[in-house]
Amino acid sequence: MTVAPFASLNGVLLSRLRLVLPYAGIWHADAWVTDDTLPLPAGPQVLSLAGTNYACSIIRVIDFAGSREVRLIGGAGGWRRPVPAKDYASPAGVPTNVVLSDAAATVGELPPVVDPSVPPTLGPSWERQAGAASLVLWSALSLGWWMDPAGVVQTAPRLPTPITSYFDAIAVQGAPGRVLVATDTPGDWTPGRTFLGATVSGTVNRVMHTVEPIRFRMEVMVQ
Amino acid sequence: MTVPATDRLQESLRAILAALLPTLAYYAVWEYRVLNVSPPLGPPAPVKLGVPILVDCVALDAATAATLPPTLSAKVLQPGPSGLVAIPAIGSVVLVGFANGSPGKPYVHSLDPNVAPINTPFSQFATLLHGSTDPATQAAAAFLQAELGL
């Protein structure tokens, strides 16, 4: 029986992994591959951690002393690429989804999912500035956007859904609001969700998964 | 390996600042050159209060075009506190700003100090005075036009 690796990149076992899921913005990861002779496929990559797949792209690869270190970013890596300035005008209001999907298409990303809570128009005018495509998201949505594991930008509010799976709070730094959590279901721990434990409770703000050769740990920053 | 055009650390810091201050560019005032005004209210047509004047314009220089759209269409000419506007001449330079630093609220708020507007509240007032049959009013209109070079 073949056991799937706990952490892998395109099916190749990782010796180390650091995956950061921010409350807003794009998640990213640093991965260490044990075998630097295996070629990395071009284009989209699939990062897997405890059964959850993350669609990502390579920012940087460096091989050293038989090991390969890879920096990965969620999605197609397009949101960091520049878009030209563009003038939008419509008496009926410039549709929000048009501005967002326009930027996405220009840099090869999937169109953001515009939640009904987001205003459908941006006004009779919208002037997109030249610069990183992500500036369109920051300026149009402020902190109201995040990327899901499939690499798609979401604009729905982070829901305070309770985490019901079992977990242990191993260590707590109360002042900075950091909790070290042991769990068999790390995929449940996403920003916005709430947890209620015997010793500590809170709302997840930022998650950092760290996989090392002999252990896995997850650090949660609480709101 | 290609040599990066910028310092990596500076570039990372620039990206962080840009994400924290994504609308910084919209707090500046930008120079554009007028291509068209709508409606085209040359004298003696009076400018109606409450009727928006829309301006099409093109970026004055490469620095502006590198940041904002090279051409802007149908941007509102902001009236002054009196509610009146002066119509900029085609080819003159106007200043474009963004209310509240919002990319969705561009407006033209200043005209070219070196190019007389083609229709100002004064010229409209003088035109109205000229239409009067009262000689004193007509004399006042002539004086106004002569003094202001209308």
C-alpha cells in the first residue's frame, strides 16, 4: 500500500515546508525538495499538505548540495506582474467584476469571484494605475480579498465557522497572540475560523504550517 | 542569469508599501491636455448650472502616462464654489485630481493659467448684458469685455 506523502510538490516528497496563509492577500510557501535531480514541471504546480492541494507557481528555485529550495506563490503568479494603466467609464457605473477580471486576464490569472457583498459597480469612472495587478485588488477591495487553495481570488468575507475537529494547543504566547496547535486536520485551520479549546480559544487570523523531517507544527496568529 | 534592474530588497519594500498604500498615486494631481469638451459650449452659449461639463484629455507627459491611463474620457469638470465653470480651450492643460484619493472619482479641477478659457462666467455675463436694450447696461458689458480682454 502506498502512503501519500504528508507534504509534497507535484507528488514529490518534501523534506521541509513552510506554508503561510494570510487573512488577506495571496498565500505563499517555501518548499525543500530532497532530490534536486527530479525536473520540476513547467507551469502550474500542485502543493499538497495533509490531503489539501494548493495550486501555485514557482517564484524561485535554487539547488544546493543535493537539495532544492523552491519559493511558491498561490495561483499562476500573475498578480505580481505589471498591468498597464487603463481608463474605465460608464454612466451606469463601471462593473466591479469587469475591472477585476480584466486585470486577471491581463496577467493570466483566473477571474476573482465577486461576492454579492461587494458593491457591483465602482462608480461612473475607474482609473486603473500602472503597476502590479494586485494593486487593482488592494485599491478596489482594500483588505476584502484572499486566495483560496485553488488559486482563485475570493471576495466573500471570511466566515467565523467553528473548527470542530480535535486539536491541542501546545504552547501559547498571549501577548503577541500566537498559538502553537497540534492537529490531524490542518486543512480546517484557515483565517477567519474560530476555535474553542479547553485552555485557549480565539479566531484565526494568520496560519503558518511548518513541516520538518521529524515533526509538523502549525502556528496560528489570533485576532 | 540576467542582472536585476533594481535592488531586490528595495523592490520587496516597494511592493509592501504599494500593497499598504495602493491608492497613493491618486492623492497626486496630474497634468492632462484637453482633447474635447462636451457639451461644446463656446460663447455666447451660456453654461447651464447643474449640467455637467465633461472633458476628454490626454496625459501631458510620459511620466503621467506611465502611471495613469494615457487618455481619460468624459471626466467631470468640477465647478467652483459659485457653481459656475469656465470651459477649457482644446489643447490647454488641465489638472486632474481624485476625490478622496479614489481611483473611481477623477475630476478636472483647474485650468491652464497660460491659455484663456473659451467660455467663462464673465464672458457669459457680458453676453447677457450685451443683449439688453438699455444703453447703460450695454456700456457696462463693453467695459467688462475691454477690462477682462474677453
